[in-house]
Amino acid sequence: MSSFADRLLSFLTAFPLPAAPLPDNVVAVSPYQQPEPLRLLTQFAQRYYASNRPRVALLGINPGRLGNGRTGVAFTDPTALSAWGIANDLPRRREPSSEFVQAVIVAMGGPQVFYEHFFLGSLYPLVLLKNDLNYNFYDSPAVTQALWPNIQHSLQQMTTEVGLARHAAVCLGRRNGQYFQRLNDELQLFDTLHILDHPRYLMQYKRRALADNVARYVDVLGHLLL
């Protein structure tokens, strides 16, 4: 039987770029079709997703270019990736979302414990850029509409083929939650959704309350363990 890692790598490396150009000069980029992110993701997956057990999903919007776009691992910048034992020579520029997620993972016992139970990813797995800057799929109604079938397909595949737990999922970001809820209403994949403030928002606007916000995440996630 294939492992969670095998199925995840198959899903991400095969996920297609949009068939037609996106509106508003937005471009989709797959980190998983680039040698270095793919190499690092493969090492990471084989180390932390080697078992076959379903993972509870924590899903953001779509990856950013400086974290996931470089490392191939969602919410994980080069510094965090190195801390998890995956050596890399990438620039040590911190990505705020990665900093917060790293603190949560440490508080929950470290990466070996955390990733045995949870999967970090995105509703749409490809990096979106406009003028070489990060872009969210919901920043334009036209882009959202153009990508919606791909986002549906992504969530369906992650759940039924990669192997996500069905009793609950976690949405990272309040606005993202509106779209995740719509997807779940359409696809009926998860029994319950838990919507948490996005790590970037918490680091940008609530950094003084970092310990409290990490504790909030740990509390919610702790109740979702299988």
C-alpha cells in the first residue's frame, strides 16, 4: 500500500497549470515542477509523511513564492525547513506565516509528532503571481471563477486520493473560510470546518499576542486528533 507521502507527491507533481491564461495578468507557477523545491519536498514527505494514516488538513489559500514556492513545503520557509532537519542552501529570509506555524508545531511536540497527525497545504496548490508578487485566488472575482473548477478538483483529490481525515478540517484565514465553506457545501467532504485567523494576519497585526495565538491553535488542533 502506498504511503501518504507517495500519494501527496503524486498529486502535487501532476497537478496541472491552468489550461488557459488567467484574467488580470495573473500567472500560476508550480514549485513541484522545479528541481530544488521538488527535491526538498520529497525529502520532507518521506521523513514526515511516511505512514499511511489520514491527516487532518490545515489549508490556506494558495502558496507564496518565498516559503512554499522555494521549499515545496506549505507554510515552511528555508529556515524552518532546516530546523526540521532538511538541509538546504536557500536564502534565510523569514516568511511570517512560516514563523507562526513553526511556533505551533514546536508547541505541539515538534514536527515528527505534528505531521503524523496533520497536513499543511492550500485549497489551490500552485503559487499565483501578479507582477512577480504574491496573489490570492480570491483577490479578483474573475480569477476565482476561472480557477474554481481547479480548486474543487484539488480539494477533492487531496481528500479522496491523498488521504485527508474526513471528520474535520481547519481553514487558515477568515476570508479564506468563506470559500472553504462554499467548497465543502458543494463537495460534502468534511463533517466540520474550524476557521482560524491566518498566520500572516496574526504575525502582522497581533504579534504581541503571539503566545496566546499559538495556544489557541494548539487548543483547537488538540481536539481534532484521531
